[in-house]
Amino acid sequence: MSDDTPAPKPKKPVLGEKKRLEARRKFLRSVALAGGGVTAALLGFVPVLAAWEPRLRPPGALAENKFLASCIKCGQCVQVCPVEAIKLADLLDGFGLGTPYIAARDQACDFSCDGLQCVLACPTGALTHEIAYPHQVRIGFAEVARPDKCLAMQGKGFRGRIRDEAFRGKFRYNEIDRWNPLPVRSQEFDLPLCDLCVRHCPIEIRMAQCAAGKPPAGDKNQCPPKRAIGLEPMASAPDPTARQPVVFDGCVGCGACEMVCPTEPPAIVVDMTKNADTRRSS
């Protein structure tokens, strides 16, 4: 053979079947991860655009779009709440994932802290620092959503313990313990006419304390300027003892009335799309 004859080029190794399948799996895995990332990103938009799972926000929360932009999901407000009313949202909330909310039926805000500790704990102002007292809060607005369920509107009383045995809600009963919230289920009631929503309203409780010359913590600034809820006669009711819950402009939407309503589903609920200010302007 002549020395001028070029040497044959080495053949490229042929991938074995095992290696070929492994390469295919890696490729498909990369595609799946990329698709999952895009899907997760899009899921952030869907709940916001479709208004899925609207939430009651903690006291002082900014308007929803500003709140979502400001909240860093640090959980500080959750940690300082005396009744553990504030929870963190799950995946169904999209961009709201990890943001704080209140499920009033499970545990309402009863302002056990007096000084709005959740507001003080918020490092970004997502819970505005411009409020200092419970009556300045605008969480929502209570309404009698199911009049047919309301015991007072039927002229009925209530006897026993609120809700079923699984209920773990707490409330600060000032006449029993000024500082420590107690399980609502620990309290027995014997009411000729059900007024649980009124007697558990933190704003009404503060108004009664102030009328007696005993404002919370001795601070007159804690005294609400307006009533939140009361029972009034019903002109057209066949039972003269029947009374209708009437929600006034002093309602802050804390959800205490919804939490303690003994009927299932509750007769009174908090509308998170309204508050005392928007109600007056509508």
C-alpha cells in the first residue's frame, strides 16, 4: 500500500439501545419540566383573573391588587395573632399562594390583641400602618345571607354550646379572662332569644365597655364611634318576639358573628367585597 493513501476515518460508535432510551428519557424529562414551569406560571394568573377563592384578609389589608404586590408572605402576622385566626393561602390562590387570610367560619378575628399586632408586625405595609384601632378596620361587611336560618328572626332562643364538637374556634370572653381567649365550645348558653351574633361582636363589646366607663386597656381611643350590629323588631313577623339582626356602619367585617352563628350553614356571613365605607357610598 502506498504511503500516500489516506488512512480510513474511524467510524462513530453506535449508541446501544440502553443509551438511546436513556437519552430519550432525559429529553422527555426536560420537556416535562419546562412545561410544568410554564403551567405553574400560568396557574398564578388563573385564580387572579377568574377571582377564585376570594379571601378575607387580615386587619388593615390594602386593596387586593396592592396587597398581593406588597405582601412578602413572611408569616409574621400569623405568628402574632392571639386566636390563630390568620392562615396562609395554598396553591389554589395562584399569585396569592402564601398570603395571609382569615376563614371567619373557622376562626374569626376577635381583636384579642387590642393594638392590632398583625398590623404592627407587617414589615411592608401590606397591612397598612395607618390604622391603630379595631373600629378603623375594613375587612368586609356582615349580612344576613340566609334569613330562613336565623333563630332570632323565628323568635327562637338558643340553649347549649355553639357549633359541633369538631369546632375549635376561640374567643376572648372578657368577663371570664381578660387576656386569654377561650374555646367557644367551653361556654354554655341559655338564651330566650338567640343574640349570639350581637353578644360576640367585638365592636359592640367595646361600646358596652366604653358606656360603662371601662374602655379596653383604659384607652378611650379604643371606643368605637358607631354601632356594628343589633336586633330590631320585625313589623311583618307573625311572632312578636322575633327580631332581625341589623348590621350598622360600625361593622368592620371581623367575622365573629359568622363564627358563632349556631345554624349550619350560618345565617349571617361576611361579604368580603364590601365594607362600611363602600356600603355608604353605594
